[in-house]
Amino acid sequence: MPVFNAHIPANRFSPDQKRALADALNQSLVEALGIPEGDRFIVISEHGDSEIFLDPTFMGMQRSSDAMIITVLLGAHRPLEDKKAVSAAINKLVVEALGISPDDVFIALVPVPIENFSFGRGELQLAEGAPRW
């Protein structure tokens, strides 16, 4: 049920690399949270130099022109340990998939009550209870 939006610099990554990024994001959920592989909802948005701004050194980082922002809509029921695990998995797998620096992956987890997700048909499939995973 998590939804990803990866905001990446325009023209920096090939279509194959973008597919690898999407696969890495999905795999981070499988590894860290035990979410089924089919729970795959990912948007990759490219942004030009005048549309994405990341301070190159904030919080002691050394960000490059490959730096990106990854937002994740995540069930609000998730405890801190799950959030730590998924953040670490995202960073590790994205770095491996794209060959970029760990400093280039900014992650924002956005908690959303699970009853606010509709997987289709206008139904709130999780409104009556938590998912099995």
C-alpha cells in the first residue's frame, strides 16, 4: 500500500535506470516490511535544474547532481522500527541500483491512515482493518 514518488533530476538516468529505481523501491518494501511484491505503486518524476533544489551539504551530506527526493506515503500504523527499516532499505537498494552516493537519496515518509487508500473501484479496501502484512 505504500506509494512512492521519486523526484529525480531530468536527463540524468536512462529508462533502464528508472526501471531499476522502481524495482529497488518496490524491493525495499518487500525486504523491510514483508509487503507483497504486487503492492507496487510508484511514480517517477523528472525535474530540471530550475525545478528541484537540494542543499548540497545540509546535515553534513555531500550531495551531487544525482541527488533526488523520494516521498513515501506509508500506513500511519507503522512503528518507528518499520520506518527505520524501510528508510535504510530504500537508501541501500537505490544506491546499489543506480550507483549513486548514499548522500544523494533524501527520503520523506508521509504517514497516511490506512483507511484513506483505495486500490481501485472507489473502495477503501483497508477501512475495516489492517492488512495482513
